[in-house]
Amino acid sequence: MGDPSGAAFHHAPAAMLVADQAGAVVLVNKAFTDFLGYAPDKVKGRPWPELFEAGDHGRAWAQHRTSLRGASERSPDLVIRTADGGTCRATVRARALSSDGAEGAGGVVVQLSGIGRDEETLRIVTELRLRDADTAMWILDLASGELEEIFGPSPLGRMLVGDARTLEECLARVHRDDIARLRDAMEASYQGRDYEQRFRMFDQVGDERWLYARGSYMGGERPRIVGIVDDMTEHVQLVRRLADRRRIEAAQGRQVNELAAKLVSATTVQEVTGLLSEEFMPIFGGDGARVMLLDEDDLVNHPSGTGDASDRWLEGPDHRDASFPAGAVLQDRQPRFFESRAEVLERFPAVEEALHHTGSHSWAFVPIFGDTKVALGVWAVAWTQPHHATPDERALMLTLAGLAGQALQRVNRQQAELELADALQKRMLPPQPPDFPELDVAVRYLPARAGWRVCGDFYDAIRLPGRRIGLVVGDVQGHGVEAAAAMGQIRMAFRAYVSNQSDPGAVVAETNRLLAETGEIAFATCGYLVLDLDLGQLQAAWAGQPPVVLATESGFEVWAPETGPPLGVDPEAKYPVSSHRLDPESTLLICSDGLVESSGVLMDDGLAAVGRELSAKARDVQGAASSLAELVPAGRGDDIAILIARMR
């Protein structure tokens, strides 16, 4: 019979035989005779598995035994011998033939389906394609609910369901969150629709797998779905890893932006170097970092105290020495990245002996320079394990070092301005009031925490004729050099006018006229108090300043002199004079409003807090001044001037 044409067998009826429990052929149909060319009496009594090539006997016998147990399984293709000595490939399926209710008592029915060349070629190619792939081809019998693989058990099928063959057995392994959706899709399939679904399923060892199943409906006497299932687990895991990586990169990006913003707003060298040596290091997975800044002819480690003897090889005996990493970076302003000690030694052989004292294995040396491109220092990051700095890491390090350099230049400029401001403020305010034998006086000046060092608050104590002493506290609107200049002008005016005016109201009025006539935009509040030491009498001329606090050890009172408008508002303004008796045991306080009033603190509450503190330290003016400077009930949002006096 030879190797018959594929078309002849593709459309031929299925060849069938009946065999007893021992496998001996009992009956064959005409299609079997036509298929193989055997006369019925030539095969009767012969074991049907031995009709196949010797290499396939084992698989045929295995299917015979499986069918006797009641299982029905399509065998992989087997090669069967024909009557004329030829061979052909056939698909074999055996099922038990029951008799009188006894399973397998009647033997088995074997169905043979021939495979043509085109079909065989396609099958072989498909099997080769699926052999090592995470894919299985399947058939679902919609009438019986049985599920089987077209080419027999595949690695994917064995991993997922093992020996399970029914749909319900397979569904039992589906993730509970997907089972309802999967059953809905199956219901649609029973109505003749194609099938497509993504779902999760637990394999034989309990691991979760992501699957993608597709199938096409086939009608007829035996409606079924033929389809493919693909294992998408690796793809899903890859997508998750990419998503996690994006989230991590996004989080790192936010962290970098936040820290970069801190660099931009840093106001001290310690803030800048602390960001580089501590907060930026974890972004790159570093195990240690430090900043070396040039200070004239020296390299100074920041934060101070870092850089032990084991790290001195980084900078060498002289920071200008290019045979050491720090010196080379400072000289040419080029970064250097080393993944291993060998790379360091190849470039800097002078560090060989010193390198034995460090536990690091990889380094990054990045120059810090500002707008002028003059190197300000070196940022060194170290790793205890070999580390490859990616191009993105290198670019980010250079960017951060550049921002740090600009921040350091800004800090240095601000520091120079602050030093100038301090000198200016000290020249405008007396460091300490004059020493009066009859009166203890304590003063404090507190600039606002907002960063201004030159401000408009002022105080003064002036010896007047006739055993009198003038005490003044004022507050010029605004901050900065203009406010300080106006403050200096007012203070000098007071000193000039008190020398020829005994009336406190006239002194304040003349000062007000001077400030208004100068055309300056600034205005000021002011409180001027004259103490007569012989009479114990207080005379006050007030221009919008907070009240006076008078305290003894037993309590305090608040005295609010009658007030006129702030200085500089109305050049013709008059300032009435108020009088008050000063108890010899009393301690008086004059202050600017920054001590007792703010947007969150009412002046009455601030005065009460100050009064209690002043009463507790009524006999110690210096202690009281220091205590109030720490208390600052209104906060540090504004400048504060404090003047405390007590008769001896």
C-alpha cells in the first residue's frame, strides 16, 4: 500500500477495531480494511498494539491499559504497518467498551485516523514550535466538559493541571478573583461564540501563573472549542518590573528635585555640604561621601571632623598635587570615576600604599565650581562594593555639584553682606548703654529670623541735665539698609534735641518734623521716657510704641502713655506728655512691638507674658533681658529691641 496520498485519508471515514481486554483484535470495520489493506481474518486474534512499528508498541500498549481504566486519551501520532509492507502515520484513540455494567469488561474500541503529508508536515512543524514554548493547544468537548491537548500532554499542561482532564478540575485552580469572569466566558462559548480570556491560575506547586487563552467554536454533532493557551507570566512579571522601575525612578526624581530645591535655598556652607555628603549619597547607593572645599591654600573637610587618616590618600599632602585624585580634579575640573582599586592605581600610582587603609572599592570624584568655573572643591562618593556609575548617574552628579557650587558662591556673598551688615548695625547702635551710678540698664537687640541683619529697631539711654536720664526705644518701618539709615537718623536727632529741650513731647515732635521734611518714605514708632532720679517721676512722649511694663517681685502693671501718630506721618503732629510715679522697687521695660505682638499673638497677651517674666526677675535687669530674649512670646517674625531699667 506504500505511503498513501494525504488527501485520500484526510476525508476517509475513521478506521475502527474492537479488541478484548488482552488486546487481541475481535472485529474491524470496512474503513479499517480499506485503510490498511488487511483482510479481517488476517488481523483477528492479533494484539492490536503490535500492528504498529516496533518503536511505537510501548505507547500503543500504554493507551490500551489507560482505556481499560476508563480514561479516554488521544495518543500522539503512531506509525502503523500496512498489508503491503509499507507504513503510514495515524492518530490513535482508544476507549473502553463496557458490557453488563462492568468497566472494561468488553475490551476496547480503537479509532485510527490517517494523516496526510500536508497535515503531517503541519503537525510536525507545530510540535517543534511548541516543544519548548510555554504554549499548549487544546480541545474542549462542550457536551462532556472534557478537556485535552491536541498533541498530548505538554510541559505547560503538566505544570498547570497534571492529570486533570475535566473543565471543572481545571477551573478549580483558577484564581478566585478571575473565576467568575472565566465562567461567564465559558457560558458564552457554550452558546457558540469564540473564546478569549486572560486569567490567573495556580500551577502544581502553587505558583501563580498568568495565562492567555484563545479558542474558536466548532459545531456539528460534537460541538467543541479548539484553541491555544499561552503562559504570559514572564511577560507580566517584566511589565511589573518595568512599572516598579518607573515608580522608583519617579520617586527618585521627586527626591532629587526636593533636594535640589534645598540646595537652591541653602543659606550656610554646612547646609550645602550636608546635602552632598549625607542626603544625596543614598540616591547613588553610596556608602560614604564627603566634601573638600578650598579655603585659601587648604582643603577643608565638610562636615567638620570627617575624613580620617585612612582617607587622606584622596587629597595628598598638597591639594595642588595632581598625582592624587583631589588635586587632579581641582587642576583640570574634570570628574573621575573608578570602578576598582586597580583603576585608581593605574591612574594614581602614588596612592598605592595609602590605598590599603581604606575599605572602599569604587569612587567618584566630582569638581564643585560656580559661575566663574573656578574650582571650589571636590565631592567624593565611595562604594564598599564594585560600582559602575552609569552615564545618567554621572550627569546627575555633575548637575548637583554645579548647583552646590552656585549655592556656595551665593552663601559666600551673603556671608560677606552679613558681616558688613553686622558692622553697620554695631556702628549705629551702642553696644552697651552708658554706666549710670544711679540706674541699672540692660538692652538686647534681636533681628528677625527672616534673615535680615540690618534693621530699623533701636534703643538708647542718654544722660540729661539735672539728674535725669532719657530712655528711648524705636522701630523704623521695614528692614535693610534704608531702614537702618532712617534709624540712625532718628537716633542722632534724639541726641541732638534732648540737649536743648527738656520737654519730652517737644523732642519727639522735632524728631517727627525732621523725618517728615527729609522726604523719606519710612516712618517709625517711638517711645521716649524721661526719668527724674530725685523725684522718681516718669514723663513719657509716645508715638505709637507699645505700653511700658512696670514690675516688682509681687506683680506687674502695664502703663500706656497717651500717644501721637508714628513719626514721619504728619509733620505738624503734637505729642502729649504723660506722667507716672516709679516705685523704687519697680523695674521698667520699654520694647518694640516685635516682642509682644504678631499675627498670632495679641499685644495684651504678649504684654502679660512679658510682665510675668519681668516680675520673676525684677531685681536682675541683665537676667531679665536675657530671659525675655529667650521667651519672645510673639516669636521672631520681626525685629526686637528691649530696654530694661531699675533704680539702684
